[in-house]
Amino acid sequence: MRFKVTVVGAGHVGATTAQRLAEKGYADVVLTDIVEGVPQGKALDLAESAPVEGYDARITGSNSYEATGNSDIVVITAGLPRKPGMSRDDLLMKNYEIVRGVTEQVVRHSPGCILVVVSNPLDAMCQAALKVSGFPRERVVGMAGVLDSARFRTFIAMELGVSVENVHALVMGGHGDTMVPLPRFSTVAGVPITELMTGETIEKLVKRTREGGAEIVAYLKTGSAYYAPSSAVVEMVDSILMDRRKILPCAAYLQGEYGIKDLFVGVPVKLGSRGIENIIELKLAPEESAMLRKSAEAVSELVGVMKI
Ligand SMILES: NC(=O)c1ccc[n+]([C@@H]2O[C@H](COP(=O)([O-])OP(=O)(O)OC[C@H]3O[C@@H](n4cnc5c(N)ncnc54)[C@H](O)[C@@H]3O)[C@@H](O)[C@H]2O)c1
């Protein structure tokens, strides 16, 4: 028996996630979207790459949720991009409606699944998925920190001219301008970057990380990043399905950890077959804690707009 993963939203992030997952070979993938033909077409195209790539996983596309039944994991990437004249709050409410509808359908067909939320604004959408699903917090997790940390790792490796594999980095907080890259917990072959670079250089890399999403949007003009985001999603899915128990920064529903209550914020968690197996509480310095609290306040404001 192969695992089954549904990816909702067959756009850039969803389709690339489906591709990366299919190429792992251990999960059948169902791609869904509201646009007729797109999930079917992309799924068939991916299925036709299987003989060459050498995987037997089945990939199907659908506009209905019947095909998604009994998925182990459902990745939610459905959403709208911001259109001219739309405020942040307008987009928030539009995507809230989408994520709410998607979650209701998903839960009906896969009541035991783990939800991996990707749609933006990320932390608020996680909150919506948790509330609508009625799932325990272990089974609703948001992707942001793995991506933000991957960006930080990339910039550190570029700066020092070392392999990305030697670089570990940690970015906590909400997925937005207030994210909290943590140089003290970011290392190269075990050595904190605070011992390897000047404060000024670190500040430059931190700024580039914070603005990492916008840097890509500025190049692409239409649309946003999807190669690195889909890689990040698949690392999380892989850790869950294979019960690898990787410690990864993810959006998790905090209930007192880090002094934050009833809110999704990015923190290091242990991801295994039950979803969030543990929330890791690091000893933060006072200024790091203050940044995290500020980031949580920004998330809390957005959640307040949704009135859920
Ligand atoms: N968390 C992160 O770090 C991160 C990173 C990248 C992108 N994102 C977010 O992921 C989302 C997807 O990004 P993208 O680049 O793939 O966008 P995209 O526009 O390419 O794809 C979104 C897809 O969602 C579909 N959709 C809309 N409403 C739907 C519904 N009710 N049911 C099913 N499908 C529906 C659309 O038809 C479209 O195909 C966006 O909200 C984006 O901001 C988050």
C-alpha cells in the first residue's frame, strides 16, 4: 500500500509539490482545483513523466473531493493572489472563504488526515483550517519556516562559499515582515554564524531573508515563488509520512509555549507520523523573545479580522 497525499490547488505551488512528491515514489497523489481541466491535465502530464522518471505512484486530477478520500496528508495551496485595488484585509477574507470551504470538504472525505497549510496569509489560514476542521492541533501544521530558513541558509552559504548542506538556520515567528531569523541558532558545521560573520553582514542576510518572497515577486512580476516553497512542503510531508521526526520550523498552534496562547506562530516542532509530535521550546534571549512577541501580535491582528 502506498501513502495517499492530496494537494488542493493545482497552481504553481500545488503542481510543483505534486511533481516533487510523485518523484519520491511512495505516495499516490491527487491534485484538485476549482478550475475544470487544470488538475486533470497537470496530473496526466505528470503521470506521463513516470515511465521516464521511473516511479509507479499514481497521480490523478479532479475537481471533486470524492477522489481525495482517505488521504494521509492534505496540502492546502488553494488561494487567490492579490489583485489591483484589493486591500490586505480583502485578500485575507477572500482566502479565508476559500480555505474554509476546502477544509470542510477535505475533512468530510479524510477525517483522519494531517493538514499542511500553505495558502497565505499563512498563519491566519492555519487558524481557519484548525477551527473549521475541529482537528487536534497536532494535525494542523503550516509551511513557512522551512522556506524562510531555506532562504536564510542559501544566503549564508553564498556569503561564506560553503556547501548549503553544512548550513542550518532557524527562522521563527509569523510568515511575513515580522518573521524572526535567529542568527544565534544558525550554524555552519556546528559553529554559530555570529562567530563567522560581522553583525553588519548578518543584518544584510537577515534583511534579504525577510524580503525573500518579495525579491522573487519583483523578478517574476506576475506570481510568486514556488520551487523553494514546494521543496519545503515536501520536506514536511516526507518527515510525517516516513516518521522521520525532523525538527523543522513550522506554524503550530501555541497554547502557552513561548508565552503565546491560542495562536499559530512559527516555532521548531518535531514532525512525525502523528503530525506535530512536540513543540520545541528554545531558551530565547530577551530581544529574541520580544521580536517573537511582536510577530505574534501581527498574526493576532490578522486573525482578529477573520472573527473566528
Ligand atoms: N506559506 C508559504 O511560505 C507560501 C509560499 C508560496 C506561496 N504561498 C501561497 O500559496 C498559495 C498558492 O500559490 P500559487 O503560486 O500556487 O498560486 P496559484 O495562483 O498559481 O495557484 C492557486 C490555485 O488555487 C486554485 N483555487 C482557488 N480557489 C480554489 C478552491 N476553492 N478550491 C480549489 N482550488 C482553488 C486556483 O484555481 C489556482 O490554480 C497562495 O496563497 C500563495 O500566497 C505560500
